[in-house]
Amino acid sequence: MILVPDLTDIERNASSDAERRIARLLREIDGDTDAVAFHSVKLRSHAYKQQAEADFVVLWKNVVIVVEAKGGGVRKYDGAWYSVDRRNDWHKLADSPMEQSRSAMYALRNILHKEGVGWFAHEAIVVTPDIDTPPHSLEWQPTHWLAKDDMSVQGMAYALDVIAAAAQTPPASRKRARTEDLRARLFGEFTRMPVIDAQRGAVIEEQNRATASQARVLASLARNPRVMVFGGAGTGKSLVLVESAKQDADQGRSVLITFRSPELLGFFAAHVIDRDIDLVPFGQLEPTKVYDAVFIDEAQDLMTAEGMDTLDALVVGGRAAGRWRMFLDMNNQAHVDGGFDEDVFEIIAPEAISVDLDLNVRNTQAIVHMVQEYLGADVGDPGIVHGDRVQWHTPGGDPDVDEAESIAQQLVADGVRKEDIWIVSTTSSAAPCLTPHGFVVTSPKYAKGLEAEHIIVCDLPLSFDKAGTAAFYVAVTRARVALHIVASRDDRRRLQQLLQQRVVTQ
């Protein structure tokens, strides 16, 4: 069974050893290809609390099962319920464990019904792995309280089967939720995407909340062996890739994440730490190791006959029958680094299902509108992140790195941290370096797939051909908070001509 988050995160963050033990058992259960278990689910719309929490929400054979886990002992005395810790100290509970599970279940039901999922079977259970005999009560079925004897993979799977088999049936007048819709909605509600950095400010806070919506694509990635994920810059492709790769590794598969730019190595390494996942730039791959699952970021850079032959040799079952995921931006990025062969793409695309990421979780509205206006690039819904307008600077001298550095110095004087500023020279292909004043200067080639809070773009292309347009596209879509563009009058004139050409073409 798929765990969300994966077992490594649950082991690290679970509040009780009982939850860790249950998670280990759930991960080993087979028997339902659609099964997924979400840990530590925060539930809004609770009947009498501002927010409740379910220890686990399990989708098993199209039944949503809410699990309340209680380690140690559980006692009822004089009408009140208590938990008993290993020192035999008693702690009074506000409700019985079963009532806690049921109230979370009703909150979840209300959330999903309001979102139009349709009718679905739902059950509440309690798992107490440290007691021999569950307490008896007419308030619940004995099958819905699991104890020590159920704490095995076979025992847990059998218990889930019994609960699912006895679940409610839909009323004749109600439309039943489809499994794929219910599964996707659960992923969308309860998956929490990783945060790139400990960012600050209202704009960043809004973006971090928005990233949860990208989890919906994970439902498709988990079910299908070969998937192409399409999304413009800023739609969260790399973050979705990370979460999907962690799930595959958690299922015991050997996993490779590969990419063209070596600069992405640091990004991915920070997110898959302590996981058995290989991170290898595409150009450094050795043909001696074969993987159960291969993830390719910025796959438009590798869409060549040679690149696809390499994939064919890397994955168990070969490209046509193996398990792989490609994450692509079809707008302009393929012309910055690597190669994109349309004929090869037409051969590869039918081998996989296609899903789209259409929500921009990086760029402000102003940046998204500017990219759409000048370049006609689809970088997702611009209605998510609000922030400052794009700042245009027309210097008296050359619109180069020196001019960009003077803007960076002013930002620092205004309170911006130096490490949050990147200068991107669109005509460069050099690796990142530091200016004499300590500001990062990079190129579209090395900035691709990465981001910074404040971006200053300079050295605009002399020609907005495919390569020039691609470089400009990559540069301006790196910013999370603010974008500054250093442009001479000639640069502005060329951009206006680019805009006019788009209007005429449309």
C-alpha cells in the first residue's frame, strides 16, 4: 500500500510509536492496487473543533476508513475514558477513541461531499496495538476495534477486508463516487508538498499553501507505469517528481532521478535525503545499472533518439514496458540546453498517459501575465500568487551585470538578504559565480529548474529567435517574489516587436 507521506517521514514525525508500527504494516499490505494510506490528516469542518486530526485515512477497496491509533492501554472507568502509558499513569480522554475516530470520519465526509465527490462508503475504526482484548460495547462492531492479535500484515489486511465488505451501500438516489475521483481528491486534500526553503513574507506563505493542489497529479503517477507530466515553469514539476519518487522507493523499487543540468543535483539531494534513491545527471549515467523506476526532470532537454535509447537501457522492461516518468515544459526551455526532436516525441508520447500541472505556484501574477503577454507561454493559472509588479530598469549605460549589481545593492539596502538575489545574464551559458560584491551571477542554462526570491535579468538577447526567446523565458520565470529586468531602449524596442509579432500571429 502507498503511504503518504512515505515511511521515512512518518518514522521521523509520528507522534507515537503505535502510529509508526501501524504505518509499517500498512506499507506491506497488498491486495488493492488503488489502496493508499494518508498519515496525520488535518481535517477542517469538524463538528465541534476548529480542526481535528485523523491518525490515518485509508482508502481500501473503495471504502474510506478513518483510523484512530492509541498506544499503551485504554480504560473506561466510571463513564470516562483514559489512556494508560508505560508508567501506568492514567490520562483522561475527552471522548472514547471510537468517538474520536467517528467525529474525524464525519468531518472528512462533509469536506468531500461539499466538494462534489459523490457518495462513498466510510468507516471509523480504532487500533490499539498494545492491548490484548478490545473493550466491548454495543456502540461499535467488534470488527472495528483492532488489538494486538491483528498486528501483522496478514491480520491487518484481513481486518480491512472485513470492514470494507460490511461497509454501507449507496442509497438508490445517490451517485456513487468513482474510485479514481475519490482517490485523486484524497491526494489533493491531504498530500503536503515539500517547501523549497524556509522562505519569508506573505507572498511566500501563499505559495506554500498553494503547492498542496499539485498533489492531485500524484494519484495518476502512482497508478500508471508510464506518465508524461506537462507543466510550464513554476507549476511544481520538480516537487511532484520528488514526492512520486519517494513513494516508489517506499514500495521497495529501485529508483533513479536523472536530469541534464548538474545544478539540479543539490535541489533533489535536499529532498530525498535518507532515501534509497540514486541521483545522477544524465550525462554521467553508466549503462551497468537497471532501475525499477526512472524519473526524468526537464525531459524536453533529452527528447532525442540517443536520450531515449539511454532510457531504454536504464529501466527494467525497457522503455516500452518499463516504469518511467518524464516531466516536461513544452513552452521554450528545450532551446536553452540539450535537444528536442519532435519526431522522437511523437514516437514516445503514445507509450505513456499524459497529465498536466496547470497551477503556477512560484511566480507572482505580474510575472505570469508578462510571460504570457510577451512570449505566449502557458505557465499556469496566474490567480494564485500575488506580489509586486515587474520592475523595468532602463540604464544610461550598458544593461549588463554591473548595472544589475547596482540594483542588487539597492535591494540589500532596502532589507533584502543578499543570498536571496540572483543576477541572470540571458546571453551567458556559464556556471554560477560571485561578483566582487558577493552576488550570484548565473545563466539560463544553470538556472533552469531552480529559483530564487529576487531575480535581476540583464544582458537581454540581441535576437528573440528560438534560442533567445528560450533564454529570456527561463530567466524571467525563476523569481518567487520580485522580478527586475534591465533593458536598454533597443531591448525594449525588440520586446515590443516580439509582442507585435504575437498579436499579428494570433
